[in-house]
Amino acid sequence: MENWIFDAQFFGNLNDDYLFKTARIKAFLKRNDFTKFILVSSKGMGKTLLLRYKRDSIEKSSKGILLIPQNETADYVNLPASLSKDFHSAMEERVFWEDLWKLSISISCLLNFTIRISDEELKQAILDIERAELPDQMELELKNTFTNKFRPQRRPSEVLDILLQTGKSNVENLRSSALHTLLGLFNKHVSSACVVFLDSFDQALMHNFSGNLNIWSAAQTGLMKAAWELSRHNTHTKVYVTVRQEAYSSFDDTERLNISGSAIVIEYSQDDLKGIFE
């Protein structure tokens, strides 16, 4: 008897038999359309499946685009198994996660990107990296990417993991010393099409912070705001993320209306549900 797969992360080859397309979903999946990159729904409504279809569509129709992660369908986020409780109060603040995800995604894009610059630009980039006061490992890897030496093509969540494990005081130093500098390097040197896919953050949060709805909500909306800001300021980049409906509904920010224009909220009418079963 054939095994049933309930998690879209583990599907094999995609085909249209798996997907019921509403008008909104058809518009989202349209080739070369990058206007909607925040996927919102309740649990089990198909965020991961839609994200996989979108990546597949981009991969097939748009040559020369850097996709991150390069050899997986998405960055299925995991968090460090144990985190100091010193972090917990800061993790209840959306801006904490927004800053960390901006750092992590920017560094990941730089580590995956092939950078070709002049000797003068290289000197300035190395000075900027040193001024950011990153962990030694991260500093070396970024220097290697600018000098075209070997460096791991890290996923954003891998970078996040490394940053979190440096400890609370170091993370706060990074937010003040590195964020502006790294965003500058990201905006200047990620200079052709790059698309990032992040998924399952809500599940990682539930696993690590079960029962703490403040962290669960703040972390997801922080990721969403970071994805929107990075995609807005670097026009070569789009950061696709999935967010639970409950967290999205709690988002209270002056940019909420603008961000909603980049979101697709997955909902099904009664007729849609009938069509799915049929």
C-alpha cells in the first residue's frame, strides 16, 4: 500500500494534481510575478506547498536567478536546541527578531553570491566587515566571499543559529555595530536577481518556546517585517516567507497596510473546499 505524505516538505516531483488553484493562487504562481512574497494562513492550509510551487516556477522560467538555499526547496528553519533564558524577554519584542533576521538573511545572501568588485571596493568592503565586529567565523567567511575564496553557502537560519549561540550581550552588540554595515554591503553587492525561501519558522518556535505566544508571534512578525524591508530596499532581492494567520493578525505596525500589499492570505470558500474534495 502506498504511503501517504502529509507534509508538503517531503513531496517528490510536483505536478498540478496536488494543487487546487483559486484565482488568488493562480495570480501568486504566475511566472515572473514577485509582487506577493509573504504567505499567510492557518496551520495546514498549504503554505509550504505553495512556496514549493513558486520556487519550482521561478527555477523553470527564470534562468540566472540565485535561489537560496541552493540545493533545498526552502530553508526549513530550526533553532538551537538550548538558548540562554537571558534571551527570553528580548525575544518577546518584534524588533529584536527583525534585526536578527535582517542580519542573517543579508549575510546568507552575501555568502551565496559571487561578488566581483575592484581592488578599491574590496579594501572598503574588508574594512566594513572588520568594523561590524562579527563572530570570528562569520568575519572570515564574509572576507572569503569578497576575495572569492571558499566559504560555506549558508542558509539564513544557519547564520541565525551562529549569531544566537554567541550569547545575549554579543547579539545586542551586533544589533548596534553590525546591522547598518551589513545592510549596506547587502544592498550594494547583491546586485543581480536573488530569491530567498524561508519556511516552518512557526513550528520551530512552537518546539523551542511552547506556550510562549508572545515570542511565537513576535518572532514571526519580525521575520515578516525583515523580509519586506530587505525586499523593498534591495530591488534585486525577494525574500519569501511563511507566517501563521494568528501571528499576522496580531501585527501592529505603521507599515501594516503597505506590507499587506505583499502578502497572500490563503483562504478557501465553501465552494473552494468542495472543489478540493472533488
